[in-house]
Amino acid sequence: MADQQIHSVLGIGFGPANLALAVTLEEFGYSGTTRFIERADGFQWQSEQLLPGADIQNNPFRDLVMPRNTGSPYTFVNYLAGQGRLTDYLHLNSKFPLRREYAGYLRWVADSFRGSVDYGQSATRLSLVDLGGREVFRVETAGGRQYFGETVAVGTGRSPRIPAPFQRSLGPTVFHSTRYLSSLRRQTGKGLRVVVVGASQSAIEIVLDLLDRPEVHQVVSLQRGIGFRLKDTSPYSRRVFLPDFIDYFYPLPNEAKNRIRRELRSINYAACDQDVIDRLAGVQHEYEITGSDRFRLMPYSEVVQVTPHAQGSANRLTVRDVNYGTESAYDADLVVLATGFRDFGEGPDDERRHPLLEEVADRLAVNEHGLLDVARDYSVPVTGQTYQPRPLRLYLNGLCEASHGMGDAGALAVLSARSTDIAESILGKPGESTGPERLPVEAVR
């Protein structure tokens, strides 16, 4: 089934990135037609990791809109006020909101854009086609629908990183953290032995959650380093999440960008907040006092092989010490891969580009490294265009860490700034507007 309407802006994915873009286009007075498609049946954000006590690690004032427009009706403060919870929230004196509360805020904003979103539509193919004598983007979905657009904003997020030994074992008992809660709900057994692979904030939160579950007998935290490391939360290091750092980072040569990302890795990767580290260390200490082996840390370790085990355990893991090279075996009923997401780049574990872009790759500009040549406004030039009423444009919304810096790695802090850059580019007014009040009366169609 095809909707023959050619949308001015067609967004793929409707998580926080494209939600922020929808808000910004509305507040800028954009009069073109917008349509977003989302594979989930309704708006959701981190639904698989809405764990008790987990927070968002982001200043709540750096929400979808407030850095750009403090008077917006879509601020987190307005959400709390509308829910009658502002006084209670302020009384808590919490540094960061609970993840569950922030998910409620994002869902509240998304409700205002229900008329612009088709949920339950998973994009499977992006191509360029001739429609009525003009070239347009076509998005096809798993449900057989087709959408057409002049401008496409890809806001799907990155692909989960699945280490090679686990790639053939994915299923009900071996799964990525993005499937954590739903996979756990399907387990019916007791006395579960669970291995959590990884050293990230997600990994430690999952370990703590599992230790609170009576059906779990033992939790093993398996990681290549010495153990959970403290996240770099210095206000100087965290300048990577400010718009002026993006301006500094973007023009740098590729070698310098890679070096900076390696230097600042502990800001966002394989590192945890102090509160969860302290909590787990306390739990571990108590187990040691009582002689319990319910929690086991396996540092300097990596899984080299996963095989089915016939003696009642779902998986047998062959584990190697990364320093000595010695191997041992561990039987696990469940394996949770808190291993993060794949970058876009030249590395052996990187993706060259988002899988959805494969069919249009020969029409997208690339740099000297063969990677997509992403402009400062997050657009990728579409080459080989002939004259038509409006040029085709493709934007990568939240997929540009390699070109724009660590703030683009799913960080909530840059949502407002990035959506402003993209919206101003769509409107043809880059760098001129800071809010709807500065836009001309007639917006670009």
C-alpha cells in the first residue's frame, strides 16, 4: 500500500532525536508536511531498561527544547507542573530525574505529535525513485507500506554491538541489553545463573537489578578490564556535550577526531556513576561477609566461544583471561550483552554506514576515507541530482559521533542544539534563527 503524498520531511524513527526535530519544526513555524514512521506500536524510550532507581545522567533543564526556547510548552518543567509533581520533584533535591520519570516526559511530548506519526511501521528499505517526473526518497516498511519524501531524517539510533562469539547464539537466552526486560519476563525457571557481559552503566544497572530478583541464583559480571570504572563527570570533560565543542570538533582532521574520542572515552563508555558503583560494592562486600557466591566478578576476561550445553544449562561459555591466555568454562542459563552499540567508521567492528542507507549509498557523498561526508548541519549531500522543484536532502539525526563528537552518541544533552541545526537547514536559514520569534512569517515549504 502506498501513500502517494510526497512529504516535505519524512522521519525514520520517532525516538528522542526525531521527536526533538518535530518539536523544533513546529516551533519554528515550518509549514511543510511532516511524517514520521516508527517501528514500535507506540512511543517508547529505553523501555527495556526502565529499572528501579535508574536515572538519566543528564541535567533535566537540557531537555528537548529549553536551551533553545525557555518559554516552550514542551519543557520538562512544564511536564512536571502539568502532572502536579513539580513541587514534589523539587523537594527531592535529586541531581538527575529517574529514567522512568523522564520516559514519561518524552511520551507526554510525543502525544502532541500523534497526528504526524505512524507507529508500528518498521522501515526496511530506503531508495530513490521517480514519482510524477521528479526524484524522491521512498521508504518501504515491513508491513508493505510506502512513504515518499523530499527530505529524510534518519533517527533510528545505532545497531547493537554483538561480539563475534555471540552472533550465532542470539535468542531467548542470549540477548542484548536492548531486549533485557522483555527477555527476562519470558523466563520461567528458578535458580537462574546469569552472565552480564560489559562494563558500562547499563551493565552495572542490570547486575543490580538481577541481584534483586529472587529467581536469580547467581550473577556473573564478565568484563575485559579490572572492573567497573568511574565515569568522568568533570564539567571540563563534559564540555563534549556543548554546542561550541561540536563547532570545535567538526572541522578537525579524522586522525585528531579519533584521538580525542579515545582520550575522552570514559565520559560515555565502559564507565559508571559513583552511586551505582558504591551500591554494588556494598552488596558485594555483604556477600563476602556472609560467604555467599551470589555475585561473582570476572575481570580481565572475554568469552571466546558459546556452545549449547546438554546437562541442563542453556549455554556453556569458554572464557579466556585476556592477560594470561588461560581458558575456563562457565555454564549460564542467561547471557546479557551490555556491550553498547556499533560506531560508524573505519574500525574492524564499525559500520561504514547505517544499514538502511545501503541502497542509496552510491548517491551519497563520501570523504577521503570512504565514509559518508556529513555536513555540519548533519546532512549528507545527495549526488547526481537533476533540476527539480526542491533538492533532495538526507539528514542523520543522532548518528554522527565520528564527525560531530561524543555528544552525538545518544546524548540527551544535545537534542535541542542538534534539532535546531537540522531545522534551520531545512528552513534554509542556517545560523540565523535561535527560536520561532526570529523566523520570517512565511516558512519554506
